[in-house]
Amino acid sequence: MINGIDDFQKMGQANLDAATKSFGEVNKGLQGIATEVTDYSKKAFEDGTQAFEKLAGAKSLEQAFEIQTTFAKTTYDNYVAEFTKLSEMYVDLAKEAYKPVETAITKKV
């Protein structure tokens, strides 16, 4: 009976360790994602400000149209690149967070 209790305690400790490691990976991943989103937001704001300044200094309607078109294309391209990067970061986060759980499960089987 004591062996059963010891085994149960060891299993509980292993589960706690796996959960702790998993939460640590989630925390680290979310910090990275938050940093990335903050950096992207700052850059997007700066790009918008620069585009507005250029637009305010446009000498003709054609020049204003060109500035706006270039800004829209660049903004879209940057958004798609950032969305792709964030998607990859979320996938990596999920993989890293699951590793301790997977390790704990495979040890029990």
C-alpha cells in the first residue's frame, strides 16, 4: 500500500512539474508575442505619420495619389508579413508548451 501511495505522489509531482514547465513556456511565448506586436504597432504608427507628412507636402493630386498608393501597398505587405510571423510564433508557442505534457504522458505509458 505504501508503494502505491509513493507512486501516486511521484505521479502527482511529475504532473505538477510538467504543468509548471508548460506554463513557463506559455509565459515566455506570450512575452515574445507581446514584444513583437508592440514593435509592429510602433513601426506602423511611424510609417503612417511619415506617409501623412509626405501627403501633406504633395504638390499635385497625382503625387498625392502615388504616396497613398505606395503607403497602402507597403502597409498591406507589412501586415501580411507580420500576421505570418505571429502565426508561426503561436504555433511554436503551442509546440513548446505541449512538450512537457507530452514528456510526462510518455513516461507514464
